[in-house]
Amino acid sequence: MHLEAWLLLGSTLVLCAIVAVRLSHGVGLPSLLAYMAIGLLIGESGFGIDFDNVELAEILGLAALVLILAEGGVTTDWRHVRPSVPAAISVSTLGTLISIGLVAGAAMWLLDMDWQLAFLLAAVLAPTDAAAVFSVLRRLPLPSRLSGLLEAESGFNDAPVVIIVLTLSTSHATAPNIPELFGIMLYELVAGAVIGVLVGWLGAAGLRRIALPASGLYPIAVLSLAVGAYGAAAELHASGFLAVYVSAVVLGNSRLPHRPATRGFAEGIGWLAQIGLFVMLGLLASPDELPAQIVPALVIGFVLLLVARPVSVYLSTLGFGLSWGEKLFASWAGLRGAVPIILATIPMVNEVEGADRLFAIVFTIVVIFTLLQGPTLPLAARLCRLKSDETTRELGVEAAPLEQLHAELLEVSIPPDSRLNGVEIFELRLPKGASITLVVRDGSSFVPGPTTALRAGDTLLVVATAEVRDVTERRLRAVSRRGKLAGWFGEQGT
């Protein structure tokens, strides 16, 4: 095929995938199923495109996963996730190990697998999928600590599993030295987290001090820093996946210019990575081999869903104050997606005996149980009596540097349910050095006075010096949440 034909095919596939996103969104399904269906449709049993390069699939899959984790980190609200981080770390480490042990035991007992293939199967199925979690759970009205736990877990749990899969993916694997393996995991996770924090902090500090000539360069710089964190960690034999996610969280929650634009750009790149990844995985799968693995997939899938996941969540969250309803929902919401399928290519590349069967089982589990779990999550949330504890939507604040004035221009959008509605300008009590210079309302703009009352839907242009920029944003957020007497209620806008 000529370049023109490949470009036409690629653009058509992306547009079809975008339409599929809209259709799957309406029924509550993760879009990954639609993308994989497109891959199967154009593959060897459909339009006849033959793709069986496992090594290339592994490389492209890991690269796409890096971009998906970067997008997940950039769009994660740290204030929302922070209270759940200790529990998420416990579920991502202790819970993952418990799940691996239970699923591996079931595979050896029920499917008569040898120990190596059983533990590989259990390991690749252990992590929840960031793309699936971010695309489905962020639409549900859940308690903030529960949604924060599930988001953070999906960002954290890839790292320890990758170490285990790589350790077991040899042609003649022997039982690993458990203390040595734990030591390696501890080093890689700690070093990856430290590298991610350093790259994120240094990158944010640099971007705040450099006025780039075009606003579109800021999102590119942020994403490049996050990907660079992965490369730096990998070179130091640390966890690149944890580094990219942590650095993206730091960058996405730092006081950066054009932060909403950066989030939008990251979301676009994340969607494009998901489309390419899942279409490729659909191409890689051999439809003729999948029906034979339906029964083993159902057996292991139900062990994972009804036994391993609930037990691991229950034991790893002891002492963190989660209710029974939250634990039950977290057990049901352990969505699998691209990560298990990508990890299943590693044993194939290393020519582990039975790796082709393992890939088919994992692929079948992802398809069947995504169809089962995805649409039922709203019902599960209602049965567990869960509801959102957020009463007011957050302000959208865009910032651009005013280099010569040593100040920043903030663009503040007031959401419909904000308590800024009806507050007069003087009642905001903004710090000295901050001023609302323009109000955009119903398509027209005007310069406000001290007694101008704000309305829901207004867009404010606020100029604030660098010294009071953070205080100004916190004050606006506080009033948006609790009204002009926010300070009396202990609301500081953090």
C-alpha cells in the first residue's frame, strides 16, 4: 500500500473509533471494546490485514501505556486523590500479591497449569487498567475517597506487576528468590516515585519561569517531561511506569500556565494512544484460537472477580475506614483492559511454553468481563448505596504569564452551582495585588465595579502578582464552595 492509502485508512479508523466512543459512552461500556472490535474486523479474519509481530506489538503497547498513564496523571486532581493514596498503595502492592497467589492457585488446581504459566496468568491479570478506569469511573457519582482510591490504584499497580512478569518470563524459569524479588520491587518502586517527583517538580518550576512564545508549547513540554521521567527511571533500573504517572500528577497539579489547555491536550493524546493500542491488540488476536479458551477464561475470570479481587481488596484496606459498600464496589470495579493484554505479550516475546494460550485466555477474559462489569457499574453503585460527596463543582482557572509585569492573568469560569453566584466583587476580599479586571457575561464584556454582583456562567479575568497568585486562587475556590463566609466554615480553598 502507498502512503496515501495508509493515511486514508488510518484517518478512517480514527474517525470510526471516535464514533464508537460516542456509542459506547451511552451504554456505559469502556471504549476499549469498540477499538478491539475494529481491530478484529480489519484483521486476518475480516478485511485480511495480517499482523503477528509480537515484538513490535509489545514495544508499541508499552509506549501507548506510557502516554495513557501520563494522561491519567495530568488529569488527576491531587486534592481529590490525596486522602486515598495510602489505601491505594496498599491495594496496589499487598492486594496485588494476594490476588496473584489466589488466581495462580486456582489456575494450577482447576486448569492443571504448571506453576510458571499459572503465576504468569495471575500476574498479568492482577493490575486494573488505567484507561478503562479513567473512562468509566469518572462519569459515576462516587464518594471522593473511593473514586480517588480506584484512580490511584490503576496508576500505581502496573509497576509491581511488570517486575513480576519480567522475572517469570524466561524459557526455563525457576522459583524466584522471594526476599531478593521483594528487595528489587522495593528499590524500583521507591526510586521510580522519587524520580517522578523530581522530574515533575523541576519541570513545573522551569515552566513557571519561562514564558514560551506559543501557548501550544506548554502541553508539549508537560507531556515530554512525563515521558522523559519514564526513560530516566528505566535507565536507572527503576519503575518507569510509576515515574511517568507520579511526574504527570505533579505537573498536572502544579501552578502552570495554560493548565486547562494542557489537560485537554493530554486527554487528546491519551485517546489517540488508546485507539491505536486497542486496534493493534485486536489485529494481534487470532479469532480462530479464542473460542477454545472461553471455558478456561470464564473459570479464571470468575475466580478473579468473585474471590481474588474481593479478598485482596478486603485484606489490603483493613484499617483505612472504607465501608462495606465501598469495598464491594471496589471489588466489582476492578476493570481489566489493555494492561493485561500488553503484559501477556512479554511471555510470547520470550518464547515461554504455553504463552500463546495465555494470551488467548487473557484476551477473552478482558472482552467478556468488560462486557459484564462496565454496564453494571451504575447499578452496583446504587446497590452499594454510594453517592458523590461533592456538593459544588470546581472552578475552571486558566493562567497565562505576564512576564514584564511579574504577574499572571487568570481566566476563571464560574460553574452553574457555584456559590460565587450573587457575591459582589468587594465581598471576595481578594489580597492586595489581585484585581478582577474584566467580566464576560452573555457574550459581552465590561469592567466591574466594587458592587458588581457575579453570576453563574460568568468568566472573570483576574490579574494577580506572582506573590499572591496562589492565595487569590484559593480564595476564589473557597467562596465558590461555601460562599462569602467560607472562612467561618473552615474552607480555605485548598
